[in-house]
Amino acid sequence: MLNNMFEEDVFEVTYEDLLGRVGRLHTKSGIIETPCIFPVIHPANQPVSPKEMWSMGFKAVMTNAYLARKFFGPDVGMRIHRLLDFPGVVATDSGAYQILVHGGIDATQEEIIDFEEKIDSDIAVILDVPTGLTANRRHAERTVNETLERADQALRIFRRRDILWVGPVQGGLHLDLLSRCAREMSSKGFPIIALGSPTQVMEKYMYKDLARMILTCKSNIEPRKPLHLFGAGHPSMLALAVSLGCDLFDSASYNIYARNNRYMTPHGTFKLDELHYLPCSCEVCRKTSVKDLSDLPVEERTRRLSIHNLNVLLDEINMVKQSIVEGGLWEHLNQRVRVHPKLFEPIHQLKDYYEMFEVHTPISKIRGLFYFDHLDLLRPEVERFRRNVNRNYSPPEKSRNLLLLPPPPSKPYPSSRPIKRLLKAVVTRRFEMCFYTIPYGVVPFELSDVYPVAQTEMHGQPDEISILDTADTVFQYLVNRRYERVIVYVSNEYWARRVLSKVKSACAKAGRRLTVFQYKGESWGDEAIENLIRVMKV
């Protein structure tokens, strides 16, 4: 079996956020940092040379072994690195995409693998059978079975132990088949797993389906294995794919778009004749204008657009990596998915895979958490805190009464002057002090200065969904605790009054004595605090 061919893991993770990770993939030609995109290079047609790509900052490229075999011949007798004149890591696809497009190729898997080994590929894909975008379950099942059979066959004929072999996962939109294929492929020991057949899904903007495919695959493979998403190469969707757990990408989009006069940006793609300005500072854009670029001969225009598109892809990958390192992948993802309704759709699926996202999201970060609207309720940090409080937190045994307060005027809460004044009365009267806040619900005093509560900044007034969700969380907390008396301090804000209605319902359901304190003057002034202390004494 292949898992005995490698003495140690070839992939190490250095930073994580959501399911995204910055890692180091060890190959025989060097280490590449992930997330990593492989520009796909045609063996014979290269508007931008591989050596130029290396100079731009790309440390890895991919070419098609089937096409290279046809172009150079099966007995080329030379490393692919020399053939392409590329000093970095070279990955080779097997020709499976040609099977999807043309229905077959004139080469066997044995011939493809033999060629990949002869040309000294660093990363190589076996010859799988793509499912494609099909509703035909019988066809999908056949592609899964044939791909798994070919994986077993490949394991028997591999000779090279220093090549990182890729095990493709098929099944397409049939998630039960995809799940089985991912589970079985992962168990075979391939050091890299790849999700096949996403290209047609992405071409039709079926990002909700793509997210399901990625998450199904990710949840059925070993977490330590890097996941390659075949054919993904638009900058606007890279943050989404990385957040869902993809580490490696390959695409010829930079050139395909350029041939059609299409100009990539992180927010979408424009036809060249739609642009008045070139909104980029790459070497192409800062030296020319839209008109000058449009007036160039086709071949030169395609080349320059290809260079621009490559720069945008590389910039986006680096931005995604930076956001993972600093703990801001959620914010970056939020920006990217809002550029198109279809990109936005998959975000709501995150709650169905909460445990996966929560495990890989750090418990504290070097940056604060910004809350804008109800979409941020899906953040693992928010859900983690709420679950821990509602499931694991127990009030002190001596605290039979609850003082429930709105957020004080300054953070951290324990350092706020009015809270310091309340502490003595709370201890004397055997009250527990908690705060009700958006988006966390109930925040016990003891936890109010920990991440992420003390580091959360909310933009403007909360939206209605955030208010209702927070109110429901407060309700669940109160009905599951054994307080004898609850005093709730209600500020004059609309959202606090909505929370109050749920507090009343919870106390009525649990049979608890409720006192509502609402001061008409300055909410956190000395007079308000003195009056609140008097209420506690009653």
C-alpha cells in the first residue's frame, strides 16, 4: 500500500482559521506554502513562460501529462522541469479532463503513470474517471467505482516513492457517492486528495453545490491530508474555497479569460471594452491604458492580460494567507462572497458543519472581532462562546439571584466604573452578575473580559435577526438555570426592550420572581447605580 511508501507526513500546518490553513507541502523539488495555486501550462502554447511565472512569485505550476506525452513523445528522456524551463515544483495532471470533454484519451493509466515517473513529476495525478455535472446516478456511480479501481491499480504499478501521488475523489453532486469515494480514497494512503468534477459546477455559478461537495469531501478524508480543488482559478472564490478546507488549486483561467479579452479582479471579471480604467497596479496596468491595451495585436494583448490575471491570482492567494495568519479569514471571506449572490449562498451552510469549523478556529486571536450583522452569528467564535456558556457554565452555588445588565459603557466590563460600584452589592446580596449582549446572549461577569467578548466591536444598531437570535439565547439560558429571583436592568435601546420580552417569558415559564429596573435618566450614571442597588436590597 502507498501509505507505507512515505516515512513521514509531507504536509505540516502552521496557521489555521475556519477550515483554512497555511501549511508547508514537502516535495522533492522543494517546499511550497499553501494555500497554493498552480497556473496550468500547456506544453506547447505558453503566452507567459513558466520562467516568467517563477519570477512573478509562483513556486509551482501544473501541466497535463497526457498532452505533454503527445507533444514531447512517450520517451522524451528529460525532466519536466527542464522541458518547461521552470526551477520550482511541477505537478502533472493525468488527462482526466480530456476524458470529461472528449469521452476518452488514447492512452492507458499505466502509460500515463509511466510517463509521469519518467519526466520526474513532483506531484502527479492518477488517471481517474470524472463524474462531471450530471443528474444520472448510474453514470456517477460508475465513475466512482472505476476511479477507485484505478486507484487500486495505480498502487500496484507505482515505482517512484518520491512523487506525491494524488487520489481524486469523484461523485459530483451525488453526495453519498462522493462521501464513499472520499472515505475510501483517503484510506488508500495517497498523500494528497483532490476533489474532481467541480469545473462545470463553477462555470454555472453553482457555488452552493460546490460548497456541499467540498465539505462532504473534507469531512470524509484525513484532516492532515491537503485537499486539491481541480480547476478552481477565479480570485473571487478562492477565499470561499480556502475557508471550506481547500489547500491547493490549479487553473488555466488566467489565459482562457485573456483570450476572450477578460480582465480579472478580486471582485469579478470585466470585458476589456467595459473598462474605463485599469484598477490594478501590476506591471501591466501601471504602464498602459485601456485604449492602449485594446489596440495591441491579439497575441500581445492576450499575453499582457494573462500576466495581469496571474498577478491578481497571486495577490489574492497572499491576501488569503495573511488573513489566516492574523485570524481575519472570516472578514476577508465576508468581503469576497458579497460580490455575487451565488457566492453568498453557501455561507449559511457553515452552521451545518459547525463542529468542523470550531475545531480549527483558534480560541483567541491577535485581532478583535467586528460584528456587522446577523451573518456574523455564523462565526465559530460566536457560536463557541454561546454553546460553552449555555451548556457548560454553572452559576456559583451561593448565587440564588441574578442581576442581568446591558453592556456597560466601556470595556473590559470589570474595569468599568459603574460595574466596580455594583460588585460589593452583588456579593453582599448573593447575586450573580451577568450581561446580555449582542451577539453572545448571556455573558457571566467572570467571562466578560475573555476573548472574544471583550474584543468585539459592533457596527451601528443591530439588525432584527441579531436581536431575535440574542433574545432567544437569553431565554434558553434563563430557563435552564435555577435562580430564585431575576433583576433585569433595561436600557432605553430598542433591542434591549426586545430582549426584555424574552426575559419575562423565561421567568414566567420557570416560575421565577422578576423585577424590571428601567431608569429614565443617564443609564450608567451614579444616580442610576444607586437606585439599582436599592432595588437589589428589596
